[in-house]
Amino acid sequence: MAIGDLPGFTVASGPDAPNPRPYRDALVAEWNRLVNSEDIQLEKVAQKFLERHPSLIPGSHGSHMKYGKWPWPGAVISQPRLPGIAERKPDFLWIASNTTHLLPVLIEIERPDKRWFKRKTLKPHSDFKDANQQIHEWRKWFQDPLNHLNFVRDYKLPDDISRLRVEVQYILIHGRHEEFGDDIERLQDRAAREVEHLRLMTFDTLLPDANAMSYGTVKLDVDKRYKALSAPAMLEVNSLWSRFLNDTDGWQETIENSPDIGSERKQRLLSELAEAYVATRGADQRNPIPGRRRK
């Protein structure tokens, strides 16, 4: 079974978007099985699983928001580069925004078996200290005005959102909830550590966000172009895509090769994708879909 396969989930037939309930139920069941497994490579497996099913990744509209504008570039960004930070780059990045703020949300995932506390105390475990230090490094990176300018340039942010006031947010997904249970002191301790736009979560509290099911996954290549990685079962292509398609390659192949989308639905999405490219580039383009050569 490939990483991200969902036992019990049947790919829907027909051109319309499938009923989200069977997908959501199968996704929750498989994620919980994965989180409670003893796989020694679990962090890498979780990365691949979340790339395939990005609705599980919190932060698409800001770390504490469920609604807002579509994130840029219509997808979560896997393993985003922060120039000057060679090691331990973020696992994921949502570039969210609202009417007043640009909200980059950097997400760090650790293994579910990593600890929050030392044994039965409230003293933070070295696992948590290490993860928190990494977020501290990202926070320092964004405090440099030059890095902010580089971020806007490298991630191709359009003027209407790059001019907004920036509020960088951070999410750490670490350990399991069982370490807290009903221990009020530990729960209060964790809440007290959620400072300066930092949200703390455990692996087993992640649930699919109904408002993020239509987004895919991309990666920013070294040449500063987005490359599509994943087209999930509930992917939606609409007119908003014309805003970022000039900077993204590979959506056609990714949709065609998605194991989570039926053939008729793929044809509908590819037709909508072609329409979005026409809106972006003009109907007279010889090769309207970047990254795809004409046969």
C-alpha cells in the first residue's frame, strides 16, 4: 500500500466533485492508524501523507482562522526554502491573507512519539526544546527586513497581498495528546507557551479542514518556480487559479496521475485548468499549460 492510500475509500465516478464525507472518514481513520503506529520513519511518512492530503495541515487561512481568501498559490507549499537556513527548513507553509494582513504560516511536524515534558514534571523535554528552537530561528529570519523582501520576491507574491501588513504565524505539531490527558496543569502549561503567534498542537488532534479540501500541494524549486506535487480527491480548479498559474508547472501531469481522482473528474478538472490558462495567457498561446509539451 502506497503512503496516503485510504482503505475503504472508493474513488468517485462521474465528473462532479465527490461527496466529501466518505473521503473525510477514510482519511481520519488512516491518519489515526498512522499516528499510533511504531514506524521508525514516521516523520518522513507523515510528510508524504500530508503532502497527498493537505486538508489535514492546519493554517490555510491563518493559524486560528477557518475562512479567508484562497492561500497563495492555491496550495500548501511543502518544505519551503528560507534562504540562509540550510538545515531544518519548515515542513509546510501556507501563505494566507485577509483584507488587512499577509499571514505566512510556517508548520513544523515532529514525530508523534516525541515528548513534551520530562517524565511526570512540567519541565519541557529536550524534544520540545529542540522543536521550539527551530521556530525561534525562523522567527529571527523574518525579523530581518531584507529576508521579508526576499520572501515576497521568491514566493512570487502579487502586489495586492505583498503590500499588506505582515504577521508571520507558526504551528508546531508535536507528540500525542495522551501526554496531557486531563492534566489541567499540563494543559495550562501548553496554553501559556502559545505566545507571539505560535500555535501548539498534537498529531492526533489533526482533522481535515472542510475549507481546505479543494487545495493541492506544491513545492518551490531552486529556479523559484512552483512545481505541483499532489492533486487530492477534492481538488477544485476555478477562475482564481489564473492568478498563479504563470508561476506553477506540472498541474496537468499531477491531475492526470492522481490516484485519488476518477477519470471523468480528471477530464473535468483538466478542461477547467485549460480555461484558467487561457484566462492567464490568452487563447493564442501555442503551449497553454507550462511544464507540458504539445504532442
